[in-house]
Amino acid sequence: KQEVTQIPAALSVPEGENLVLNCSFTDSAIYNLQWFRQDPGKGLTSLLLIQSSQREQTSGRLNASLDKSSGRSTLYIAASQPGDSATYLCAALPDLPQGGSEKLVFGKGMKLTVNP
Amino acid sequence: SQTIHQWPATLVQPVGSPLSLECTVEGTSNPNLYWYRQAAGRGLQLLFYSVGIGQISSEVPQNLSASRPQDRQFILSSKKLLLSDSGFYLCAWNRQKHSSYNSPLHFGNGTRLTVT
């Protein structure tokens, strides 16, 4: 059974720092790995999706990498800003022999606070 | 472009009352549809998912039910709410995995349900 872990649960940093958010998963048989952002009281917003055959994806100041062999994904945020403050969640879509899964397995998220 | 609508945004209901939350998706056909619940400190819990009209998979035994009367409509219901049903309910969609496009999961803005 796939399990996704995000450590630490919270992080507080000063503005301008380059950040690394970690995500680990127990089963390397994944179809893709997705990163989301959630603002307080809102739904989740998709940030990046990395297919199992890819090593990384970039969008603006965000870069996500995937290492299936070690069961890890990282989200890099360059030059952090107060507007980046939110909870960040990662999720793995299992790739099962019987035809695959449609069900993402989520981590519990990491609450990021960027202080001005 | 695709959009997802979820309503109401907030709801306060007494114990024992019925529940109906509705979600619709525009701009795509034959999506996978999901209902999640997010409780404080417990992460995202998948409640139901559907890969087609009338096809509902239940992930957690409880007093909730889901229906998909139309291709892009997903409804979460209960006949009698419990205090433990309080939480933040999120509807989501993505394209089915067999398509050529690796689809991220897209969420609605959620419904904050308080059972009193």
C-alpha cells in the first residue's frame, strides 16, 4: 500500500530564501507525482505534475524533481515571497499491474510561512 | 477551458438533517470525479470516486452516499447527518488515465460543513 510522507509539517522562513520541500513515497510503482498548493479555506490548486518517465518539471519559480528509485520528490521554490505562504501537498498516483489506479495518495501537507 | 463548480460554499446543518452537495464540471467530457473530505490534522480522505455515469466507488463506510446522474455532475448526500460529518468537502476531477494526456487533479473551492 502506497504511503506518502511530507516532513516537516510546517516551515517558517524569511522572504527571499530558496526553499526545498520534501515528499517521500513508499512504492516506486507510480504513474505520476503531483504537487498542490492550498490557501486557507480554499480548494487545492495544481502546481506541477511529473510523469513517471520524467525527472523534473518547471513552472516559473517552481521546480519539482522526481527520483522513483529513492522514493522521493522535491519542490524547489526560488526566491520565496510572502505570497508563497500556503500549505503544499504532494500526491502519488499508483501504477498497478491490474490496470492502474485512478486514486491519488496524498501526503498530509507542509504549511509554509514566508515572513516579509 | 475546464471549470469546476461546487456549492454551497458553507453550510450549517443540525444533526439528523439531510445533506446534498453538488459539483459540476464544464468544458470536458467523461471525467473522473471525486469527493474528498479534509478534517483538521487528518489530511485529505477520499470518500467516493466515479469513472462514469452511475459508477460509484466508495472508499470509506459511513452514512454518506454519492451519485452521478449526469456525465459531469457529482452529488454527495446523506439522509441523516452526524456530528462527525463536519469538515471541508472537496470535489475534484481529472481525465481518465488511459487518455494520452497525463491529467492533473483539479479541485473545486470546497464546502465547509458544520453539523451542530
